[in-house]
Amino acid sequence: MTTVIYVYLLDEGTDCWRPVNALHQSEDIYLIVEENKTDGDEIWQFSKGDLVRCELRKLSGGEHLVAVEKF
């Protein structure tokens, strides 16, 4: 079962986050399983296949799991 995590978008001018599907691996580690299909319009900080550590952060709309670093 996938979980939605948020990945930072690079080169946007303001802080922007993209919700992506990921699989929980252990504790705070997730595997990104969604591919960036924006044809280069968005540059994700992390990509499909990356293992990332996530933490809860307050974004617009509430608290969400956010990818903060590669594991």
C-alpha cells in the first residue's frame, strides 16, 4: 500500500511541494515509486527509486510527510 509524501520542487522561485506515492520501508524511510511525468516542467529534489527519510512538517493544508534527505 502506498503513502503520499511530499517532495520539494527545485527552481520554482517559491517553496513548492509535489505529493508523490511512496512505499513505507521502515521507521521514517520511504521508497518513491511515482515517476515524474511533467516532461521537465518540474524538477523534483528526489526521484522514483530513491529511498528518502521523511518527517512531518506543516505545509499549507496541515501537517504532511516531507522527504528531507536521501537514505
